[in-house]
Amino acid sequence: MTTELTRPAPSAGVGNSAVDVLGGEPDDTTLRRFLHGLPGVDAVGLEQRSAGLGTRSIKTASKAWALDTIVRLTDLTTLEGADTPGKVRSLVSKAKLPDAADPSCPPVAAVCVYGDMVPAAIEALGARHGDPDDGAISVAAVATAFPSGRASLEVKLADTRDAVDAGADEIDMVIDRGAFLAGRYGQVFDQIVQVKDACRRDDGTSAALKVILETGELTTYDNVKRASWLAILAGGDFIKTSTGKVQPAATLPVTLLMLEVVRDWHRMTGQRIGVKPAGGIRSSKDAIKYLVHVAETVGEEWLQPHLFRFGASSLLNDVLLQRQKMMTGRYSGPDYVTID
């Protein structure tokens, strides 16, 4: 079976409050009743669906578009203790023109850095800083004591405000996995709500909030499903698999499950929530599988920067290599891609 990928048009949804969905105030009791009342995940069925989607092909005419789409949906990332302004400037140069030998190569969606590196990233971007849906590049900052999340709420909120005040367009926060696994759902919910509030700027606009679940530490698919719903109920604009610091990071079955939650939320409320698999996605072959998972689960309209991202540091290099090979007639991409 062939999946044809075409560039979608932007779309918008309308929100719905957590109280409306939960049928009550989002305290521990109400959240537990809702989250534990969700249908359990059929692990075998989920993995079989994901494996089946991984064998889908895309038409030859779509291959070049798929590779360019991966570039446009990538958050180019450096999150190391040794990061310097110079390293960030180099990252931004690659973000603006990923293939220096090909000016037609699109820019990435965003650069993702620690909060103290946000000013360096914005300065390096210059006039290219802006909305990735319009072909510009945004600046994402990790916050809330990334990657562990082991800090007081006051520290997490200060971390977020510092990044937003520095000009960050997007905040990637981590949930308190210990609180979640202990069943303190109200605490996790309240922290996301308050971080979301800390994303608001004085002019009334707001940085987008990506909520990192760190699915490799959640142990079960049922926990991933509950954490996804909890993050969305609390106001997350994106749900994100991983920090990239814990293994396993992003996997296709986990991403499929999160996409199914986003699909069900959209059917319930009309609101579109983004998904960001991050960590461990290194090849164009795997990235195209993720595109197919998105197109077949929530629809091609999600294949735009405000609704889907790849969190990656090494993926871009392989995509550029395959893109160059296509242009020279030496493409060696996924074996499941149809060659007409």
C-alpha cells in the first residue's frame, strides 16, 4: 500500500477546558478517575499497527518532498554543559542553510538550546528569527530543571520566565516523573498549568509549551497514554517523548500512541495538539516512517512545524546525504520507498 504525502494547508482548532472534559475540578481524585478510566493499551496491537505503518511506501514523486519536510520539521539541538555562544552560532548557521552547497535546501524549524544560550541564538538568527510556518526559525529553550525535573516549583518557574524574557519562542519542559509514577496527578497537572502561565509575555502573547513526558521512564504504554492526556488537559501545546538523555527515547509505537491521543483529543474538542518525538531518530529511513505514522493517524495537516517536530542532533546529516544523492541520481534511501 502506498501513502502519498503532499504539503498540507495550515488549519486551526478551538479549545476546550479541562473541567469540561473531566466533569469536575482537576484534583487528584478527578484526574485519577479520568486517567484510570481510559481504555487500557493493547501493547501487541499497538506494536503491530506501528510495524505495519513502517512498511508503507511513499510515491517516488513524494520522496524529495518528504526529505525536505523532515528538514523543515527538525529542531536542531545542542544541550550540553560545554555549549558556548560560538557553538550556538555554528548551530544557527547550519539551521539557516543546512546544506551549504545547496541554497534551495529549506531551513529547520527551530534551534533548541539551554535558556542562557537563547540570546546568542536570537542574535545569530537575526532577520531569520520568526515563525517556522512562515519559513523562519524559532528558538526553543529547555527549562524546568531539564532533564531531571528535580527542582522546586519556584525554580522551575524562574527557569521558564528567564528563558521567555530572553526571547524564547518555545519552552520544552519536563514533567515530574516521580510525582506522576506516585500517582500525584494533581501536582503534575498544576505544575504544567503554572509553567504554561510563566510562558506568557507582557504583550499578551505566549511562548509555545512542549511537555516532555520522558516516556523511557514511564515503563508502560498505559502510563504514556495517561501522561499524554494529563499534559494536554493541563494546557500543553505539544507532547514530547523524551529529553534525549534517557534510553529508550523516541520509538515508533510510543509516538503512534501519542498521536492516537492527539487524534482523540481533536475529535473530542476540535483542538490540534502537536507531537514531538525526540532522541534516537538518526536516519532518513526512520524519519520517513514517522511521517507516515503522522499522515495515517492524525492526517497530513499535522505535517507542519506548529504541529509536529523531530528533536534531533544527528538526523539532519543523514537526511542531507540522502537529499544530495537524490539530486545526483544516487539515492539510497529506505528500501520500502517505491521506485517508479
